[in-house]
Amino acid sequence: MDYTDLDISEIIQKLDTLKADSKPQWGEMSAQRMVEHLTDTIKIASGKVKFPLVVPEDKIEKMISFLDSDKPMARNIEVSFAKKSEDLRNEEIELAIDEFLLEWIDFEEHYSEDPNRTELHPYYGQLNYEQWCKLNAKHLKHHFEQFGIDA
């Protein structure tokens, strides 16, 4: 998958290869928790869920440089807004994938209504649509590799 041009049908096709008992190559998230975590990030990108900035303002430029780079996200990284022990909110992984799809559609609509809109990411600051797409691509690649579905 070319992560510079996100195609929701390709993303869903990849997610559909996951099973409830799919094991990560690193980390402790279940497959369903990972899908719900991806959805949580899309909700932040759409402004539905808000978190305060946790990175000092003077570090934002460095974070954006990372976002613009080809460098992958670190394995086993922990962020304050993604709790490992959070309860699953969907009854099964297929419903979690459906939820992800609906939130992705909302994300696209959110920015199509106002292309100049930005939303705050706790570690990257105010991001526009293009920057959110870069972050989503990097994030998807990270978790797809985690679950061995990045073929």
C-alpha cells in the first residue's frame, strides 16, 4: 500500500485480514484494541475528541519535521492519550472496523467542509488536513507492521 495516498478501500481490505485472536509482533494491544485506537486517532483528527497539547511549543517544529520524514514511529511507544487498559467498546473486531470506516468518512467530510480547518494533536500541535493525512499514513503503517498486515 502506498501510504502517501490513503485509499479507504485498501485500508479496510487490510483491516479485514485481522482476526480477533491476531497477535502483534510487538506490544500488548489486541487486534481489536488496535483498530479502536486507530479510530480514536481519527476522532482527534476530526475534532470530535480533544486533548491538550502535551509537547512544549518549542518542540512542535521538530515533531512536524518527523511527520514530514520517512522515519517510522517507534515500536512500543506509549502516549498519554492512548491507554493500554481501556475497555473495548465494540462487541467484535468486525464492528470495530465498521466504526473505523464511519469515522474515516466523517474525517474526510470534516475537512472537505473547510479545507483550511486545523485540529490539535497532543504531540504535533495544530494540524491541517494534509498533515493529518501524513500522520494517519504513518500511524497506519506502524500498526499494520505491528500486526504483520503490511504486505
